[in-house]
Amino acid sequence: MDGTLAETAAPAFSTLGGLRFSKGHGTGNDFVLVADPEGVHTITPGQVAGLCDRHRGIGGDGLIRAVPSRLLPEGRELLAASPNAEWFMDYRNGDGSLSEMCGNGVRVFVHFLRAEGLVDLPDGGALTIGTRAGVKTVVRTGDDYAVDMGRWEFIFPGEATAKAMDSLVTAEGLEVPRPALSVSMGNPHTVVALAELSELAGTKLFTAPAVEPVPANGTNVEFVVPAEPLVHDGVGSITMRVHERGVGETQSCGTGACAAAVAIRHWAGAGAPDSWRVHVPGGVVGVKFFSGPGGHEHVELSGPAVIVASGTLS
């Protein structure tokens, strides 16, 4: 083989030989996980993309590096107010770009810390961790984890309050642009309601939907079908697919499930429940609304986390 071609074909992460990793997922939203207790591993965006490549790498929707908060500037800033946030979830999207947070990733991150022996978290115990979307508290509930995702907010609050919609989304498979609502869960989401499951199945998410206006840092886009009836035994139910910025369509998105529940609950109006089941291609997650510090409404995300393999890069 020509030497230049061979160099081009070499994996982008070839200089990371000997690095230990694990592969995990939360309802099909999957991640490459690396423990870095000394803060010595610098993984470039190109190497992240190589590791997350499903044909030439390990494969994943993103990469999570577990690093002590004190070793990162953004972690030290969080420690000033939350000294218990010993570990920081350094998260990258599958294309190598930085991301503020990932709801499924937080659960897998904590499960990974347990599996690596880095934390001791008994059933019912709580762990505080740092993320680029602030401090998150994770409670172990048997084999599952529940995460206080913090406050939700409308990205365009004036439009959302006045019209219940603030943007238009165009996607392949939908004949006309659809109205949508943009919600921040520490990262941006734009939620579109569809009428039928067949319409949801026919929406093509190979390419990113077009959003107008698009939030400043881009957005994840959720397409949601409310159940009929919407509420059963006091719990709302919706089905969702998602295109994540920097990744593409994923089997699940934790912050997206929260944003979808926020939007559908907002549209449903007075009397809408505080507890929701969100069905995604990778399974089911729970979303619950509750009054947080200062009277601000918070969102809790609950669901499973699984480590499927561990190994060492050759």
C-alpha cells in the first residue's frame, strides 16, 4: 500500500495505545468512558471522533472522561460552591465537539465510577458531580439512577409565553415545516409535536433538521408523539426520536426526554401531570417535575445504566 494512503487510513487515536476504556449505555445512548484520576490524558477532538467511529473505533454517541474536578478550571469553579463535587464529567459529542451535559451520560458516568472502584455509592445513596451545565446530584435506586437535572428554561421565553411556539423545524420526511418550542436543560433542545406514530417513523433524521431561529449554540431536535390518552394513572406518556447536534440520531437522549416532557406538559396546560414516561428507541426513561431550591421547578431523570465491555487500546 502507498505510504501516504496508509498514514491517512491509520486510526486517529493510534497515539492513545495502552489507554484503558469501557463502553456503556443508558437506554441505547452509548459512550466510550475513560478514567483519568491524575488528569494526564489529553484526548483531541480528532481522537474522540476516531474512538466514537462505529466502523474504525470503539463506537459511541460520545466520549466521557472521568477526571477530578480540581484538575479542570471549570471544575475548580464548581468546587468553590459545591465542595462535594469531587468528580467532573468531561463530555464530548461523537464528532469531538464539547457538550454541556448528557442526561443518559450522567447515569452511565456514575455507574462507571462505581465499576472502576472510584466511588462507593450504596443503594439509596447520592453522589454530587460536576458538569459543564453545573453540579448534578445522582441517586442510586437499585440498578437504576435518578438525576436532578436542575432547572428548565425556555430559550426564547417571550415567544414561548405568548404563542406556545417559538420556531419552525424542517426535516426530511415531513411535508411542511412544523412549529416547535425551544427548551434549555443546560443544553439546547427544540421540540416538535407530531400527530401519529407513523409520522414519527417516517421522519428521516440522517441529516440535521433545519431550525429557524436556531439557538445561539445550535440545538438538539426532538420529535414527539403524545400517547392517547395522554395520561394514565396520573402519569403522562410520550414517544420520542431525537437528532443530537454533533452526533446524529441516537437511541435516546436524557436531556431531550426532559425537554420533550417540558414542552408537552406546557402545551397540555393546567392539570398536566408532574410524572412522565418517555419512550425512546432504546427503552423508557422517567421524567418528574418537582420544586427545587428557591422555589424553581426542577426536573428529575431516571433510568438504567449499563457497562457492556472494558478493554485497552492497542
